[in-house]
Amino acid sequence: MGNVLDKAIPEDEAQPNLLPTPTGCAYCSEKVRLVSFKQLKPGDHICQGGRSFIRHLGRNEKYLYTHHSIVKDVICVNGTDHSALITLIHYNTAPYDRDLKVQETSETRDLRLNELYIVRYRYPGFQPNQVLDRAQKALENDHEDSPPFLNSEHFCTWCITGEEFSCKAERAMEIMKNIVDFVLGAGSKIAKLIMQFVGITADDVANAVENLCSNTLRINQVATIIPGVVLIMYLIRNIVKQAILHNKFKKGQICKRCYNFEARRSWYSFIAFCVPNIASILTGLFITGSGLLAGILVPLSILSLAIVWGSTKAYKTAKSPFRGDKTRVHDMWNFQEGDVIQYRYWNMMHEAVVSSVDYRIGCKVGKVHVIHYGLQALVSKREIVEEELTIDLNEMEIFKLDYSSYTVYPPEEVVRRARHRVGERKFGVFTNRSCHFCHWAKVNESFDTVSTLDQSKYPSFDLADFPHQISTNQSANRSSTPLIDKTWIKIKSEVRGGDPIQFNYHGHWHKGICTEVHSTETARELKIKVVHYSYQGPFDIPEVREETFSFDLSVENVYIYHYHPAHRYSRTKIVDRARKKIGEKKYSMLYRNSGHLVEEIILRDKEEVINSPSELSEGDIVSFSYWGIRHRAILVSIAKIPSDKKCWMNVIHYAARSLVAKRTVVEENLSIDLAGNNLRKVNFQEYFTYPGYIVIERARKRLGEQNFHPMSNNSSNLVHWAKVDTQSIDIQFVLKGTKMSILLDTPDENQNQTSIQQASQIMSLNDISGKGKGQMYMEPVRSWEEFLPGHIVEFKYYCISHHGILTEVNPRHEKIKVVHYGTKHILGKRTILEDDLKVNLKKENFYIYHPDPEYAYTPEKVIKNAKSRLGEQKWGPGNRSYDFCRACFLRESNQN
């Protein structure tokens, strides 16, 4: 694509400190989970799951694609670093505006709800202030010279490295290429099998083609030519890719290490692809039977895909974790303690940590001590050793790895960490070679490394100071993935009290909470106290106990689980919660095993186990087992049964008399067993909620409703609608560059929340980027208060979706008035008329459309526009009911 946008930035307007030639590498980047908004600073590149395709499976957030942005401003809110208002510049569509362009938006994000990542670049082409300047110029020039970026990632990588690059686009192209290879190589062969199944032989097809063409090819010749053509195309594609990579390397858009890696990976995949395709060509030459030919070629073609994908993945896995350049050492004085060097060891390139420089004889000869995974003989077991290395730079080729783009430990700490692992015998070809060991000893970039953001620049949180659109999300059941990573413990100091660990227990993997770490003689000796489900034999009843375990980290694997700080308790509280579980005997292999115990102890769960009715109050949302499935309901009242571990509770929920019965919103009494942890309270800490009596009042309005849908209108959606207040805060969107007003209306004086606290709860608004209709968004109507005169309403009319302008609402008689293109009977002439519609919210679905004030008339003007066209009979293509509503609703200059 090239630096298209460079033309839009005049040289005389560029900042003096701009680099003359970008030397960034978009390939040297990695995604790192954001654990605190204090990690963010202006100019950072962040990404998150694409809003349109985010799904939550259990505790995990899944998405089909990622959306990328450049950070302009960060302001932490709610007195925590897990919630923030961030201003972003990105290639995006607005909630009301579906045009894809560079935009600036302000968005509220909560790390408990949103899974965000920082994209780290080892070699960024520009400094953060320069990145922000490039993004700002792209924003200013967007309307005049719209750059042809393919997606949001291209825009962000251009801002940071000077090159438009997208990992997801590269992956998509690779997948498409392999699919094309498969179609060309195997499509015709699969077709032969299908024809044989339906009774059409290859000879029939050959005769038919011969009748049309004077010069035909036999099936064997086709089967031979197609793989050959594919190979030639693949070869040409590789040559072109090599030329592109070389051009990028010359321009400084890719580092030398990534250039070599990508070039070799391309050729390795080509060689892997050649093997099955050459086999296909030979098969086509020597086998004449069409059935046997197809039976051999189809598996070969599928094998071709598997080999290409497998070889590419294996090559990436085998790559060293170090992402940077290396320089050849020509002088003994270049060796320093803590350096990572590379040299030939058993005739292979090998890495080691320099632990000491013994002596130097001149500039070329000397001795150093190195720590590495050593091998005494080709058949011996690898072990981390510290040994002497005699160096003669006149004969040896030694390289020094450049870690300048990393945050590293001091030299003495690097050596100390490396010596702690001397004696380890856990060598792994793909995961624990000498290069992995050296990288671990050198780099200090753990997942929870937090850089402090200077908040003095932002003394107050005032939304009125942000003249941009604010996008928020308050979807039901939304939560970011709690688990960040799982790593194996290398030395004792990596474990602390409160850490969840996994170890081998009675021959299988088992989990527990580390409560105490004992001192030992060596760093490889791990002695800890663990709270876990303990048992002594196969017939022993598992019980939560605190026991002491000893591990030899030289040979044993012990893993530690890293959970997001926004989801977990403090270490002290985790240890306290774990010890309170001692003596518990509620083990179940499927529902309450050691893994469930660990997560219950460590996570600030959305569902808190209830042991007594006194822990609940009216209007709370409770969760319990209903027809064998976890279910949610609004609590109306609860009472404990005397002399029993059960309780009676009155709840409102979507109920069913049987698994196949129609679901209906009812208020009923249920008996719940508290002893089995069946009753839980659902927390809504991230939301602005109604008081309990209003929650019950809202829920009762929907009694008798039968609009159940397993995905969009189940019990979880019902309780979320009743509990969460989306009406108390009204954001008015106006033109960019002007003030934005926020109207706050406290529904209950007893809530004791100031306007600033309410403003900080802006997280509670609905995500308005859902079902958009240009300058509008659509929401389902669940109560009569949500019918808004002067808005577009969607309803069923002669069994099809239909639109009209809502003019009047009459809850007492359960009627609404709408102006629309209607007819007295199904064959009648369509006429704009004002109809009375009978509304049954219990069984029918209605939707209301909300406008962007920048584009829409006032409600009074909308109704006036609609009534002025009563009696019109111009219904037809381009002027149907929705077109009529849109014309009345939106200003003419902005309807396109």
C-alpha cells in the first residue's frame, strides 16, 4: 500500500523532530493484555474485540476480529485504574454514522467488562508525540484526502511505523491463498468423486468435452497440469513476496531479523507445498484409473494444506523469543557480564548468558564463563550449566544480541537469575531451549508491569470538557476474560502467597491456592503451603485442607495462573478466603472440583455465594439452578424455613412448567437449598442501578410476557433490563468542536449519589453501536414508558416488519397511534394514514428508533411532518413505509 498519507502531510508543517526516514518494523509487535489504565499513554496503539462479533462463552471473551485505535487521552474514573474515559483516534464507523473514516471518539471502558490489549512495537518508527501528530493530521485531512486504509490496524501501524500493515489481513490472505490452492488442486478431483456417486463417469465428461472442443485433455493430463500450474503460481507469488520484503528492508520498514524470518518462512512453506503436489503430478502420470486417481489425489491435496499450515506454525514456534538485531563481536572488550551471546555449539547456533569475563589476551583472545543449556554428548540429557568458554575471535564467529528495545534486568541480576536455574533438566525443543532460558534471565517485562501515568495533567473528571461522541457498553452478561496467562515456575521467587498453582497430585493435574512460601537452600527447591481438595486414596472423600508440598523445579513442572487484577481479590484476602474453606466437603468431579474451588476463592465473581437469607435484600438479582441450568431472577422476598437448610423465595423470572412448555414471565415461590451453594447473588458494581423497589416495580410490568428468546430475551436480559438504569443519564450528541451537555436525573434521593458520582457511572449507558440504521439506532420496547412520540416505531403489519411515526401513546387502553403507509385490507391501495394499533407487549415485539440530534428533527416537528402527508398514495420503490418515516424523521440534507 505504501505511505499513502505521507502526501497529506506537507514537509513545512511537519514537526522538527520527525524522523526523516521511518525505521520502524510492524512485524516486531505483540499484543499484551492491559491490566491497568495507568499503563496507557498518549500515542499508544491499543486493540479490542470487534463490537459486532463479540461473544462470551463461559468466562471467556471470543471475537472474530479486532479493532485498533491510537490513544489520545486517558482519564481514570471511579477512583480506580480499572475504569477510564479514553479519547481515541481510529479508522472507525460512528454509532449514528456508518461511513468508514478516521474519527476521534471518547469512550468509557471498564477492564472488568472490556478486554483491551496494548500493541507493543520493538522498533517503532516514530515517538509517541509524533504518532499522535500523524494521527491528528490524518483526522484533519480525512474529509479532503481520505487515505485508502484497508482497516483500523493499517491506520495504526502507519501512524507508528510509517507502513500500512495488518496481521489479521496477512493471516486472512494466507488462509485465502491456501483455500485457492486447495480448490485448484483438489476441486476437480472432488467433483470427479461426486460425479461417480451420481452415476456420471469420467469418460462421459471427456466425451462431452470432446464434442465441444477439437483438442481435449485426458483426465490424467488435467490432473497432472493443475498441480503444476499451482506450483508455478506459488513460485511466482513467493518471488513477488521476496521482492516486496526486500523493498521494505531497504526503506527501513522491516528489521533485518524479521526480514530474514519472513523470507525463510515463505520458502519453507513453498518447499512443504511442493512435496504433495509433486506426488500429485507423478500420480497423474502413472495411474490411469479415474476412480483410483481421484481417491489418491484428494487426500494428497488435503495433505498439502495440512503440511503448509503445519510447517508454517512449526517454524514460528521454533523461532527464538528474542525480537531484535544482533551484531558480530570483533573485540574481547565488548563482552560484559549479563550479555546474551550467540555462537556455534555442536555445529548449531546457540545462545548463552555471559556470567563473568575471566581474562583477555589482547583484543581477540580470552576466556569467559557462560550459563546455558549444555550438552555433554549427542545422546546425553541437556542440563543448564555454567562453564568456561575459550574465545578466539580470529577463528570463532560470535554475535551479541541487542536488547536495547527491551526493558531488562541489571547485569548482576541477569547473572543471578541465570545461576538460580543451573542444574535444571527440563529442556524442550519448542518451549525451553537455551534461547528461551537466556531471554527469561534478561528481560523484565512481566504481564503486570505497570508504568505510572501522571494524573496531574488531568486534575478533574468533567465530561462537559469532552466535545466528542462518547460510546459506552452495558450489555447483559458482558465480562472480560479473567485469566491472562498460565506459566510454569522457573525459580522459587516467582511464587507468592495468594497465587493459584497447578501441580501433579496422585498422577493427575490438580489446582490449589498457595498460602505460604517457605525458605529453602536453593532457588530450585520450592516448599509451599497449599489449600486444595485433598484426599488420601480413591475411596477417600475429598476435603479442603492446607498441606505442605515440596517440589524440585529442576525436574518437576509447577504452573502458576495469572488472573486479571480487575477480577481478582488482593493476595491477603485470597489467602484469608482460602483458609476459610478448610474443612469443606462439597467436592464434585463435574461441578465443584479443585479448579472451581480456586476460581471461587480468587475471583471477584459476578455471582456471590449466599449462605443466609440475611445477605439478600428486595430487588437483588439471584442466580440458582433451574431445570438443571444456571438461571437468574429478580428477588421479591425471601424467608428461611425453620430447622432446615432450605429457604423460600418469591421471584420474578421467565419460567416454564416443563422443558418444552412456553416460557412466561411469572412471580412465584421457589424452594432453594442453601447448603449446596445453589443460591448466588449477581453483582452489578459496574452499573448505575435502580433501587430495589423500582427493580421489582419494573419487573412486575412484564408479568405475563411470552416473548422469550434464548439469545436476546431470556431471564438474564429480563433482570438486566429491570436492574440497570439507562434512563437517568441522557447524552446529547452535537457537532464535534462544541460542548456536549449531559442531563442527570436521580431517580431516588435516598441513593446519596452526587452528580459527579453519577457522571462517573457513565459506564452504565447502553452500547449505541448495535443495530444501526444510518443516523439511528434501534432498541426493543419492554414497557410503555419506552414508547416515545415523535420517533419511528417498528411493528408487525400483515405479518411483516413495518414502520410508522409514533404520534400518541395510551397505556390505559393499551393502544398507540402511528402515521404510516397503511391499508384497510391486504389488497387495498397503500395510503398514508393515522392508525390506532392494539398493543400487547406480553406477546408482541415492538422496536423504537433513536436519532442522532445532529441529523434529526425535534419530536414535535417529526409528528407535524408525518401528519402533513396524510392521504398521500405514492407508495412504491424508494417511497415505502420506512422511507416515508426516514423522510419525516431526518433532515433532508443528511438523509443519504
